Amino acid sequence: MSEIQQNELRAQIEQLRSQLTGDMFADMETRDKIHNLEMQLNGTKPGGQYIVCVGCGS
């Protein structure tokens, strides 16, 4: 992943974080989006799985 793509992901994450309200239920979808972007940024996924993530739905 190029540095430009990494910076774009970081910007998206920060923009989503600014939308968090502190209400767990209201923030659930936004937190899921943040989690998915962070996984892309870090290049992580559960080990040994050919699909992205069954456990957390990412």
C-alpha cells in the first residue's frame, strides 16, 4: 500500500472519529467502519482465514 493510500485511510479514520458521540449504540456503525479501515491500514486479518473476518464481520 502506498503512502498516499495510507494517508487517505488515516484521514478517513480521523473524520469518522470526529463523528463519535459517546453513545455506544449510536456509534456502533461508525466504530465498525473505523475498525475496517484500521485493519486495511495495518494489513491485518485473522490468521489462517481465507475470508476477511467471520468473528467480527470485517
